[in-house]
Amino acid sequence: DKVHESHIGQVFESVINAKQKIGASPEIIIAIGTGSVTEWGKIIASRLGVPLIAVPSAISTNSPFTYKASMQWQDVGIRSFNTGAANKVWCDWDFIQHFERGNRSGRGDILSIYTALADWKRAVEKGVEEPHNKEMKLTEEIFDELKQKADVIKAHTQEANSIVLDLLIRISFLVMELGFVRSDLAGRPDAGSEHQLA
């Protein structure tokens, strides 16, 4: 945690130094980019106590909608911070449309629901976890919708990106709902192995 905090501290110190040089405090942070840019934006906005506007360059992750920022560190692994979600998310579909590879990542992110559900059901069968029937059913409904709309989602269109965005938002709310029940359950609806491939 000290290594992780020191990295965050260095970035935060750079923001504070820049703030002092221009002689004003930022009223808002705007993060333009994909997941890691949004995660840094959430951390900085949270530390400064100002709102965050996320402007995704691709529909690649649910990062703008989650209450935590997770970062991968070389020496430490993945660490998460409670930051809150972005206050606003601005989607410029023309801008988003140009980052096809990033948009494919969002489709991979949604596919992770498949293995997440399988892992979740197996854990319940083995008695390792208690069933959370409502949340599991809602996760299954989101996955069923993904299957029903697969042909549209395969296309690189605004409609496809809009559907993926809707599914990512809905899965984010489930993740948050379970996280409030018990923090170790927060990733259950979407933490499958395909998530790592995305």
C-alpha cells in the first residue's frame, strides 16, 4: 500500500504543483480517454474534492460508472480506491466511433459476464457463497440481452456502442449494489476471465 500510495501521491503532487503555478484551484476535472484515464481522473477529482466529467474515447469499460478506481501497479498488483463515479459522462459518438479497437474491448468486458455467472453459480453450488438470487437473475437478464442483440453488437456502429454502453451501465449498478451488501461481492456480476482479455 505504501508503494501504491506513493505513486498516487506523486501524481497528486504534480496536480497540486500545476495548480499553484497557475494560481487557481480547478473547479472540475475532465478525463478524456479510456479506462485508465478515467480511473486517474476519478482519483484526482476525489483527492481534490471536485466533480469529474468523463469523456470516453471508446465504450471500452464501465469505469465512469463505478464508485472505485482500480489501478495496476508493476510491483504491487491491482489496488482499488473508493472515489465515487464520474459526476457526468459525455459521449461524443463521432469521437467514439473512431476507436474501433477500444470499442471491441467494451464488448469483451461485457462477455466477461458469461464466466462470472458460471463462477458465481459454482461457488453457490459448493456452498462457498450465499445465493444472491435477485442480483444473479438481473445479471442473467443482462447476459440474455447481450445474446439477443449479438448481431447488432458485432457491428461497429453507434447503435452497437449505445447498446454496449447501456449494458455496461446496468452491470455497474449491479456491481455497486452487491458491493454495498458485502465489498468482496462487488465484482461478482462481471469479474470473469474474459475481463482480463478485454
